Amino acid sequence: MTEDMIPLGEKLSRRAQATPYVSAVSCGEATLTWGQLEARANRIARALEQLGVKHGDLVTIGLPNGINFIEACWGIWKLGATPQPVSFRLPAAELKAIVDLADSPVVIALADLETDRRRVTVEDLLALSDDDRPLVPRVAPVKIALTSGGSTGRPKLVLSGSPGLARVEPEIPDFWRFGRSETVLIPAPLYHGGPLGCALTALVYGSELVLMPRFDAEGVLAEIERRRATWVYLVPTMMSRIWRLPEERRTRYDLSSLKTLWHFAAPCPPWLKEAFIGWLGPDVIMELYGGSEAQAWTAITGREWLAHRGSVGRVSEGEMKAFDDDGNMLPPREVGEIYMRPPEGAPPTYQYRGATARTLPGGWESLGDIGHFDEEGYLYLADRRTDMILVGGANVYPAEVEAAIDEHPLVMSSAVVGLPHEDMGSAIHAIVQARPGLTADALLAHLAKRLVTYKRPRTIEFVAEPLRNEAGKVRRTQLRDERIARMKLTEGQA
């Protein structure tokens, strides 16, 4: 630990001493000042210690969005332990697999989350200790442990390679554009790495954090106006639902305070990105590409994107290159698998628990994405390696087909998978959540103007339920497996 770094728990204590009555975090009508957040985090830390949580333990958090989630994280850090967030909607079997990997002594969750470990709510913890004095500062060996299902569907943990430390005085201006004058709005679920990382980093930088209990398209606009929010995190699914609002509702709100909109976690269709740039301005829209593993990442401003349409930006940390199937580095414009590595001499940025990395010699690792770089170093992604569909010898990337489908005004969300086909090897099957009135013929006519013949779906299935979760993620492997199983059942009954 260097002189300019302090434990996260001490960082909160110093902020609370400096501005005890300033709002730190809000959700709905509930608000905690910095002084209140500090006091409650100290009580939670002591309660967890009473329950046997030790320095370096992983503590699972399965809570919905709210102030309690933030309190739990800081209480865990105060103890020198590691927050390990999961969805509060996880079924018991999936939760057990994750908790067993984490070996969590305690699960902080509401009563309806089933677990075979000791489960407590934040209110339970506060009832166990009323001692709100600061603890002796402790450093968590692992800052955070995120959960990922991966392409196999089996859970794995991504343990941060950095400890629970923060700069005494963060660098300003910051990459994220955080600062003490910012009001940061997070409508996305905190159990995902992107929104949680942004929320906690905003607090480290002294920004005011505003959470939403759940995403609501018009509610986001109303909250920006109400709070005079300067910064918001969205995923493309959220952006699409906001853009699909009737224009008179979408434009009735005053968004003039908004200076930064970051989006990542999923591909953003070019038409949607262009719409938001035209609406909010090119200097507001920011995009990042990277993974929870944090070996490297790219970033791009809206203004850059207009000159490099479809790109996710240039590398701003670490290294990235495209490689072919034989492990050869590819020149610009050649499509291959994207591998990345940290800056030379940097320590490991993460550790897997329950999985192994896909690697090449030289320290290169892949998250499974396909893409290419142009001559200026801008990265253009195609799709996940595991999601690519081979149709009659031609590669089809589901994200490209989904982007064309989602451009139809009646489409709410879509997922494209490849199903077995005797002649072509695979046939493209589109699963579409749409508003009333959309037919398969109308959708195919829409796609005929946007996709070459072999990229168009052979079959279209309309569904009522959303295909992507609140973080914009879609489990294509699961969707594909379900439909193949259904096909086999139908064939067996014939």
C-alpha cells in the first residue's frame, strides 16, 4: 500500500468526517448522508464479525437495488472482506453452486432467497450491533468477486486482482467523468459488474449516487429531470426501450443537466447509437468494451463514433489484438478472435474460480469475442465466438441480425440462434418479443432491405417474455438448447 492509497473503509470515514450531512446515496424517497452511511457500515461490519466473517472472506449479497446493497458492500469492506454480488432472483440450485464456489460464511439477502448458508438481512445485521464507531482500517485482499455464467452456463467467479484500496485524492478529470459535483444515476441491477462498479467508483470519487429500484424507461427520464442528474449508466436494451417511448413522452423531460451517458455490457445497434447521439449530443455519449477480468478495454466518444461508425473504440488500457484460429496475429481489417493482456509488467488483473481462461502464448487471453481493427486502431466487434452460426459455409453473427431486427419499430427485443439444418448445416432462427401487429412476413420484408439473403432468418418465433435481462444480457446457448430439445421431442412423436 503506497502513501496515496488508503483502505476503502477509511476512505468512507474521511468522506463522512468532511461532509457528514451531504447526501451520499438515494433510492426512491430514501436517502443516506455520508455520516449515516459511515455509521451504518461500521455497525454492519461488527455484526458480520460476530457471525464469523473473517478478513479475506467472500460474502454473498443477493439484494435488490437499494441503499441496503451499498451499505452491505461498505460494511464488508470495513471488515477487510470481499462483496460477492448475485441476482436476488436466483433459483436455489444456481445460488448454491455460486455460494459453494465463494465459500461464503454468510449470505446477505431477503427472506425469499433460498440458501443452505446462514442468511441475514441488512436490518438483521444492524440489530446485532449499535456500535457505529470507525473500525481499525483493514484492506480486503480482493476488492470484489463477480459472478459470470459464461458460454457453458456453469457459474464462475471473477475475483478482482486489485485489493480494497482507493486513492486519497482521486485524479480529476477522471476517465469516468466522476467528481464531487456529479449526480450519478444507476437504473441497472447492482448484481452486475458494470452498474455496481460505476456506483461504487462514483462514491469513491465523492459523487452523489442515485439508484432506481428497477429500470423503467420513462422513469429514467423523470429521475434525470428530478435529480438534475449529470451522469447515467445504461445498457443498449434500456436505451432501446427509452427510444421506443412515444416521442411526446420521451421529449417532455428536461435532460439539460445530463453531461455523460455511459453504455456497455452488450452490443449497441448502430441505428440506436446514432439516434442517441442525435438526441443528446455526441459529447454526452460514451461507450466502453471490456470484461470483468479487466485485462484491457477500449473506449469511444460519440464524436469519434460518428467518424468510425460501429466501432467500440481504441484501446485505452492494456493491449488487444485479433488472432486467427492458428494463433497468428492478424493485420487490420482481418476478422479474428480478440485477445487481450494487461500492460507490460502489470500484476494479474483477476483470478477465476470455477473456470480457466482461453489463452495464447505471450499472456494473451480471450473473452470469446470476434472482431477486427482498422488501420487507426479502432475495434469493430462481430459477435461471440461461441454464438457464431455457420450457414452453408458462411459465418453469420447473431448480433448483426438482431440489430437489424431490433430496428423495426414494433420489436422490443430479439435473440438469434442457429438450429440444425440437414442441407445448410445451420438455419437461422429468430426469437422476437414484439408489440401487437407485427407478422413474420412484415419482419422479413423489413430485413430484406438490411441483410443479405443467407443472413435472414429461415424461421421466426414470437414470444411474450423479454429475451434479455435487466443488464442487457441474453443466454443464446440456453435458448438454442431449449429449441433443439423441443425439435427432438416433436420428431420423436412424429
